[in-house]
Amino acid sequence: MSAKHLVPILVLAAGAITAVYAMRHPAAEEALPAAEGEIPRIVIVAKREHAADQRH
């Protein structure tokens, strides 16, 4: 089998595999909410110190 015939066969096979895989898990009809209710937030409050600012 020459490369001239092998390339289209591989392209068709890859397309068929992709189509079958895409049909296994169809997308939801409506977008799902990322989170319900309040989103917890973490706030870290600390004094910033830089090594250049420290003078002994």
C-alpha cells in the first residue's frame, strides 16, 4: 500500500474515532453553575518586609 492511499485512510480513521468519542459524552443543554451560594474568600493580611529595608 502506497503512502498516497495510506494517508486518506488514516485521516478517515482518525475522524471516525473522534466522532465516536464525541458522541459518548454529549454536552449539557444548559450551562451548569460553577458554584451556588456565597464563594468563600481567604484574605491574608501581613506586614510586608523586604530584605533591603532591614537595617541592623
